[in-house]
Amino acid sequence: MRSRVMPKPSWNLEYLMWVFTRLSGLSIILFVVIGISAGLLMGARTQMDLGTLMRWGFFPNPNHVLDSDIPDLFLWTNGFWQVMQILVVFFAATHGFNGLRVVLEDYSSPGFWQVFTRFLIFLLWIFSTLVGIYVIISS
Amino acid sequence: MALSRKVGLIAGAKYKGGGPMLSWVLHRISGLGIIIFVTLHVIASFLTQQLGSDLGIFVNTIYESIYFQLFIVFCAIFHGVNGFRIILLDIWPRLIRYQKESTWIEWFVIVPLYGLIVFIMIQRFLQG
């Protein structure tokens, strides 16, 4: 019996987003590891509780560490963390809204409503990414 | 013949997929949980920061409660670990033979990690 011949992957949306989901998933895990390790190096072990450190790990925004005992926010608010936050927002929002699209399209068939939900998710994606970046830059 | 996709909820729940199916279901639920939480949280923070809105503060107060945090931490840890498992199986497709075993390994990672976090957070919560 011959094995099944697989068609060559073409660069369509499904394939691109399949690859992107894996890469962005790995990069988000990496961002969390960087955020938590750098937080510990910056003195999180004695200055904040576990919940605060995890909030910082998920999203390194200075507002997440305001309630802790850090002497000054200087280390936690610089440009490096702003770049990190923008990367996290972009990767997480794209990964998440694409996942929402995949889940919804599992329960709908091609047609008008699928195009409509795609468009709606696209708008939500643009909106929340821009709002997220605005919050990062202005905080 | 194409695979029939018209499967109802009850027929779907009777499917004996075991560990990998449980992971698949939880991956979807945790993913949806995270995206709803993060989107509302971003919008609430935006409203609080820009307009000092009471609605934003109300939403963020719910999010800061320990019950909600325990839920969202589970979602994040499960989604991360299970996603990592999926990526590993995708990189080395030969390992798909052992996908049932891989879900056991996954729980061996999640249970201690999440258990430790729950223990510490509840301990701190009871201390006040």
C-alpha cells in the first residue's frame, strides 16, 4: 500500500496563520519567561507578591506593579519594556483573534455570515491592538 | 467521503477521546477565556486611564478578585503548556503516536505549577 501523497502547502491564509500561531505561541512563552526573570532580577522577590509578579509576567506594564513595594519605577518603565509590551500586544492579539476566528469557523459554514464574522473579528483585532498600543505609550 | 461535521453537542460529548480530547476542549475554553478577559481588561484600563470611568474601575475590580485570578491563571498556564505540547508534536510528527502519553506529561507539569500558585495565593489571601 502506498502512502498518501500530501499536497504541497501553499501560502494561503490558513497555512500562514497556522505557522504564525505556533511562532507567536512560542514567542509569548518566551516573553513571559523574560518578564518574570527580569522582574526577579529587578528585585521582585522581596518587593512584590506572586500575583503581582505574574501580572507583570503576562504583560510588563508599570501599572501592574504600582501596588507593590518597589522603591522607584525607573527600572520598570523604560523604553525596553514599552517595546516588549507592544510586541506582546501584537503577538497576543493576533494569535488570540485568529484563534477566535478558527473556533467560530469550526461551527459555521462558508457563506455570508462567515465573511461577516471574519470582518467583525478583523475590526476587533485592529481596534484592540491600537487601543492596547495607545495605553502602553500613554502610561 | 467527506467527514460529516454535523455532530450535535450530546453526540460530541459521548465521543471517547480521552486525554487528548480533554486537552482540546480545555484549550478552546481557556483560549476563549483569555481573549474575552484580555479584551475587556484592555478596554476597561483604557476607559479608566483616559476618562476615569466607573465602569472601567468596576470591571478591573472584578478582575483583581482572587477567584477570578485563580481562574485566569489556570487558563493561561493550561493554554501555554498545552500549546507548547502541540508545537512539539507538530515539529516532530512521529511523536503523535504518543499523544495520549503526552497529555499525561502535560498534567505532570500543570498540576504542580498551578497547585503551587494556588497554595501561595490562597495563603496570602487568608493572611490578608
